Amino acid sequence: MPASVVVGIKETGNSRAALRLAAQEARYRDATLIAVMAYGGNPALGSPAGRPVAAPVTADEERVAAEWALGDALADALGDQAERVERRLVPGQAGRSLVDVARTVGAQLLVLAGGGTTSVLPGTTSQYVLRKAPCPILVVPDPGTA
């Protein structure tokens, strides 16, 4: 299996800082960078703007929104290098999705964006990954709170 670094991307927070650091680690390791974005695992997010609250969001709509968000994050953080990144959109909870991808590809490193709060405690996703990951983990703090 080729060497790989997996990075979790979320729509909010400091995913771009995590992406830049993960790309740097992948270069150091001569490894493939795999960006993972989970979607559909948080029903509390509600409906998109302009849609009545009672109208459910379909799985296809969630996937398309996640695809756009992942592409935007990659382009913003890595510019021209974004095309070299392997992209994975995974339905379900973020923590489980990241651990599953890392395990499947035999990742050398899993990179996460910190929660972006002033708390020193990791968020739910980070806690899950810290307990279950099959490889070393790097949690990138939010530059505004570090």
C-alpha cells in the first residue's frame, strides 16, 4: 500500500490550516494526501437557506454541498496543488469516517483541525479519533486560540 496522510475537513473552523500542515507532512513522507469530508451525520444542521424548515435535505443535496465545500477548502488552502489531493466524501459521522478511511488506506498520519474554541479539551470528533485511530494523530489548533 502506498504511503498516505489523511486529513479531516469540515466546513467551519481551521480546516485550511490543517490542510496546509497535512500537505507539508505528505511531502515530507513522500505520501499521498487524502482529504476526507464526512456529510449527512448531523441532522441538527437543518435546512439550507430559503428552504422551509419542514422540507428535508436529500442525501444527494448533502453530498453536492460537501463536494463543493471540500473543493473550496482545498483550493483556498493549497491553490494549484489542490488537484494532487485525493478526495473522499463519506456519508456519516466525521470521527468514524476518518478512522475508517485511515484504517482502509493504512495511513501513516491522521491530521485534524482543532475545535476552534477557547477550550483545551478536544471536541467530539477529535475524542473519537484519539481513541480509535490506527495511526499517529496531529491535531492542529485554531491559530486564533493557540
